[in-house]
Amino acid sequence: MKFPAFAKFAWGVLAYNLLVIGWGAFVRATGSGAGCGQHWPACNGAVIPRAESVETLIEFSHRVTSGLALISTVVLLVWAFRVYGPGHRVRRGAVASMVLMIIEALLGAGLVLLQLVADNATVGRAVAMALHLINTFLLVGAITLTAWWASGGRELVVRNAPSRLRWALGAAFGGMLILGASGAVTALGDTLLHTAGMSPADSPLLATLIELRILHPLIAFAVGGLIWLAIYLAQQGNEDTILRRTGYALLSIYALQLFLGALNVFLRAPVWMQLVHLLVSDVIWILLVIFAAQRLAVSAIHTETAPIGKAMIQTGD
């Protein structure tokens, strides 16, 4: 399949954001969030600071890469409005991506300005981490839909899907958001315990996080069941080969993620394992979004017969 230039750029924006997300997790896992002090968007009061510590270099590089992610989303939005007609689904996806990217930046700024970084062990930080992860998932989902639609994906027709499937998909998406939030809080506990060197005796929050960490794998197994149910219902009476392959890939990677989660606990959450675990969760989320989009577009009216390419973009399809 030949993708238009815009679609290639949109997929590139998605891939780049995954790298930024991974680097952000590296900042948290290494306790480098305070590397620029309580300054934002400046770093230690300067636009380009002197890297007097490794933490400053790590945090400043994260801000640079995040800034480029913001710029790439602006380009995505402007480009979408130039080549797609009013009300087109690609435009809507680009607008959603832009709004969520702005929220993402504000959440990141809030973590720094409120000093919810490094060895901060407060409930406020735990809540902020959970909200940050949820918004990150939503942002990744919006960019994924934008790229998928630009690649020829049809409009979603949710109301035409069987009610059981709608409920199952909704539960799967909601479960993934809850799972991601619990994972973010669990990762915070690992950071405070292994990176900051804190003891449960010194922090009531850390003691609570350690006691509640068993909930994360339990939620993971429950969400795995919800995803399996959604895939099972989506494939009933549907012979779409691509849909089935996406479903099998989703289940396979989810099974791998369960193994990686167990390995992460066994290895006492090393930084590299935390990054792998997070990025695989993002891949699972992306596949779930694509799977749902493929299934919910099946019942759409087949009016889009033009080939994917420059001509289709110019006509607003």
C-alpha cells in the first residue's frame, strides 16, 4: 500500500512521541526530574543551561525532545487543515492530538513547578503521575487514529456495532486506562524505593504503595480478560483477515507484557526494564486503538473507493 506524505509524517510523529515518552520515563526512573530546578520552561533560569550535573543534562534533553514533539504536532495540525476538507476525520484527529499535546505539556510543567519530582513522596505526586499517564495514552491514541485515517481508514460508526461489542470495547479501553494509571503509581514506588533510596519507614506513601503493588498485576490479568472478550466478540461473524491478525498480535503482545511485568518484579525494577515495560504498554494501547478502529469501520458506508494518494487527499476524502 502506498501511503500519502501526510500519513507517513503522522506515523513518524507517533513513533517519535513513543521515544519522547520513553525518555520521560527515564527522567523519572533516574530521579532526574529536578535537574532544571523549579524552573519551566527555562532550565535553572537559563534557556540553554550549563550541564553541571548528569541530572540537568537528562532533564534538559527531555525538554528539548518534548518541545520538538509539540512542534511536530503543530505541523501535523496545520498540514491536516491544508490538505483535508472541513469536518474531515483527519482534521478532527489532528485537533484532538494538538489539544492533548498541550495538556501533556501543562502536566509536565506542573510536575516541575509544584516540585512533584525526584524524591517527592506525596499523594499529589502519585495522582499527577496517574493523570499524566492517562493523558499520554489518550494523546497516543489520537495520533494513532489520525495516522490510521490518513492511511485510508474509514469513519468510525460506533452505533452500528452490536451493543455487547460496544460495551466490551469500552471496558477494554477503560481497563487499559486504569491499568496504566496503576502502573504509573507502581513505577513511582519503584523510583522512590530503588532510585531515591527511601525506606517505607520514612514515607507513609511509599509504605502504602508497596502494600498495594499487588493490585497492578491483578488488574493486568483482569484487563487481559476484557481485551480477549472484546476481540472474541469483534471477530464473531467477521471474516476480515487483517482484523484477525491485529487481534492475534494484540493478544500475543499482551501475553508478552504479562511476562515482562513478572520479570520486572523479579529483577527489582531496573531502569531499562521499566522503559521496556512502558513502551510495550504503549504498543498494546496502539494495537487496541487500531483493532477497534478496524472493527467499528467495517459497518461504514463503502463510499471511499478512490485510491490512497495525492488525489484522494486533495478531494478531502
